[in-house]
Amino acid sequence: MNGAFLSQLLIDGTTTGLVIALVALGYTMVYGIVELINFAHGDIVMLGAMLFLTLIGLLGLDHAGQSWLARHPWVALAVLVPACATFGAAVAWTVDRVAYRPLRHLPKLTVLVTALGCSFVISNLGLLWGGLPLAVFGGGRAPSSPKSVPDLLPTLNLLGADSVVFLGTKEALVLGLCLPLMAALTWFVRCTRLGIAMRACAQNPVAARLMGVNVDALISLTFVIGGALAGVAAVAYATYHGTVQFQLGYNLGVMAFTAAVLGGIGNLPGAVLGGLVIGLVQAATTLWLGSDWTNVVVFLVLILTLVFRPNGLLGTQMREKV
Amino acid sequence: MVEPVVPPSAPAPATAPILELHNLTAHFGHIQVLRGISLTVNAGELVCLLGSNGAGKSTTLLCASAIHHASGGSVRFLGEDLTRAAAHTVVARGLVHVPEGRRIFPKLTIDENLIMGAWLRRDRAGIARDRERMLDLFPILRDRLRQAGGTLSGGEQQMLALARALMAAPKLLLLDEPTMGIAPLLAERIAATIRSLNRDGLPILLVEQNARLALRLAHRAYVLENGSIAMHGPAAELAHDPRVTAAYLGGEG
């Protein structure tokens, strides 16, 4: 094993891991404030990816050089990323408003099963969407088949054409989207009034109401932020992995949820750490054992971690609420 | 100090009612906790609500602050009907409730807890001034501004809860068992603070299990038994009422 090999593994693992981490943040934020595992979250990423591919088709970005926008892919992305983020936020807000909020006073299990139901509903909406007669969907003749995402960005090695280690524009896009977003989220939650209020609601919603906090509005905000991150993750995932399919939310969702638990559910830095660990474990397993083994090893790592640290890597003992 | 003794049927005419609970009933599930409570807190008054465990004292406060909605009767605050109001709008009107068990935010710093107290306020200068006032009132908080609230002792958490509530610039304070489970020395300090806040003009409705302490602080008192008001009157009178002394003051008197 040499340095180049290890560097490549780090780049691949970090890139995969950051996408997982971005999705994991949505799981962990929602769990932190309403103690709900929002199973539909991964599927919101999938819908975002469908929108991304649809917009690529509608704007003609799949034909390089055809339009001004197609010749300026970074500008196109600067439009598509906010569009997908807004869309993800809207879907997440709607799911909470329609399906979860009316059940908020009921036992947690009721909402959990509802979340599973929402996951199925949304993934089937994705199946319908994939059947639309668009060129990017292969004419929509096979709704369930994986759709390949056209390369918007040129394939080139940012480390130089003759470098053994490959860091392409897609990897750069993922890093460029994820890292600033995570920094912004950290600042928001740590330093702003709204962020303090979100943490207050997570710790003690009744006390927050006694301070005059509109807890329902803050829960909505949490879903909106999580959904926006899911929308950005959709662009990062679709660009980096190159295919979109209606079931991608399930696989990505399971990995992201695992990352959230691994890092300590409810803990934002934990979700990022968990995502990175899973990304690196996946990359290493794929290189050494083959991709068939990735899930086995990832969950082995999860189980071993939880045996020794039941609250996750950065999780603290859950406080009983007074 | 002892307020002039006034018969309960004839309250001082000059006082304006701040909080009026009229014939309030409340249920938790199928269990009726309040069976028609009427209670008034007037401007400048410190009123205490006595009663044994489960008599409905905390529920009365929860209904007044709209955390729990009454099943019947009405809550009026500064002349406005708040019976069905949303809890966060009640705080905006100046009715601030310090709940039983303090409920500070354990993982927020002391400073962040205080910031949350002023959540609905927008007057930055006023907030900064009140924050300074709180830190003068409770110097122990000043030394620990960056420390997580959960690391404070029970008595210190009570001070934080009180300071946090005052950050909302209340027009009426509801205090639920502020000295429960607190070392006697700290309890005395908290009692002194409550008295001085009231002397500065803040009306307070105080729920206390420590009847002796409460009757010493309050102008008037209500005694709650099984969800109904069993007695009410000037605190100084109730302190010498044989029924009160037998039930709540350990029988001497």
C-alpha cells in the first residue's frame, strides 16, 4: 500500500461520506427536536434527484454546448442547487404539516409508522416521476430503471493531468457544497437566536413554550432546513454517483440514518463524523474486499461502536426529561 | 411586614385585577383536577396558593399560562380572555410562568438560558439592561455565564429559572414551588428575592408547599383542597386560622 493509494481512498471516502453526512444531518436534526426517525427523509433526497435530472432535461443541459447554460455548467449548477434545496424544503415541510403534526400528541410509535408510510408514498411518487416521457428518463418507458445523470462538469483531474491521485470536478462540487453548508449550519445552530431556540425546544419543549417560543413553528423550521440539506444532497449524490432511481432514498437513507446513530443521534457534529466514518469504511471495503461487502462491514462497525459507546461516538447519555 | 387585615368579601376597592380565574375546571384525561376555581391577583399583590399534593395547585398555574387548556370557566389577564389562547401568545402579554422542577435548558449555557427568557422581546437595549440586572441580582450566574445550565445545583437552577422568567419583562409572575428541594439557606435567599420583586411592584401568584414561608410572604392566600378553593383571605389571618394551622402548619398556633 502506498501513499497515492491511501490518498485516493481518503478522497473517495470523504466525498461519499460527506453526501451521507448531509443526509444524516436531516435525520439527526429532526430526531433531536421531535424524537422521530423521519424515514421519509431519504426519499426526499430521491425526489430532489428526480427534480435535478428533470431540470437538466428541461434546460437542455444534457446536450453539451447546445445552450448558453449548457456551456456554463457552474452557472447552471448555481441555479439548480437552490432550486433543489427549495424543493426539498417544501416537500419536507409538507410531509411534517400534513402527516406528522396532526399526530404530535399521540404515542411516538404512531408517528414512526406514519413516517414509514410517507417513505413508501414518496418513493412511489418517484416511480411515477421516473415514468414521465422525458429524454433524460429514457422516454419514461421503464420507470423503475436507473436513469443515468449526464455529466454537467468536464472530466479533468484538478491535481494535474499526470497525477496518480484523482480529484475531479465532481468531487470538488461535493466538497464545495457540503463543507460550507455544514459550517453555516453549525454557526446557525450555535450562534443565532433561532438556533438557540431550536436547541432549547429539543431539550425541553414545554419550557420553550413558557418562554413564548412557538414550538410548532420551530419544528417546521427544522424540517425545512433538513429538507433543504436533502435537496442539496440530491444534487451532490446524483452528480457524484451518476445514476438516479426511485429506490435510492432507501439505500442512502439507511446509510445516513446509520451515520446519525453512529455519531450519536441528535448530535450535529456526530452526524458529520458518522457520515465520514461510513464513507471511509465503504471506500476501504470496496477497494480491499469488493463492493458486495460494504454493507456487511458498515453495519459491523456500527454494531461494534454501539457495544462500546451505546450513545454513539459523540452522543451523551440521554437525559430523562423532568 | 403584615398587610392591613381586610375581610375576604371586601377586597380593597382601589386595586385593579391583573389575573382573574373564574369558575375554572380542568381535566387530565378523564380525571377532573379542578372543580370550579375562582381566584384573583390584583396589581402589586403577592398571592399564594396553598394545598396538599395533588390538590390542583400546579394545574391552576398551567391553565393560567395556557400550557394546559381549561375545560370550563375562564382566564382573564389584564382584562383579556386567555382561556383558549396559545401558550406563546400568553407570554407575549406579560404572563410568565416558572414551572415546577425549574425546567431550565440543561445543555444551553447560563447566558443562552437568559437569552431564551427574552425570546419575544426585540428591545436590545432593554434586554441587555435586564441581563445586567439579573446578574446583579444573582451574582452566582455571572461567574458561570458560559457554563451549561445542567451543571448548576438545584438552588442555582431555581435562580436561573427565576432570572430567565424575569428576562421576559413579566407583568405577572407565576411561581410553582420555587423552594422545593432547595437547601434552607438558598430557599431563604430565593424567598427574599421574591419579596423584593413584589415590593418593586411585580404581582406574583405563588404556589408553595411550605405554607409557613408562603404565608409570611403573601398578602393574600387561597387554600386548595381536591380541586376547589376551601378557604381564602389575608395571609396574616389564614396563618392564624385553626384549620390552616392544623392542616398545613403542623398543628401549632
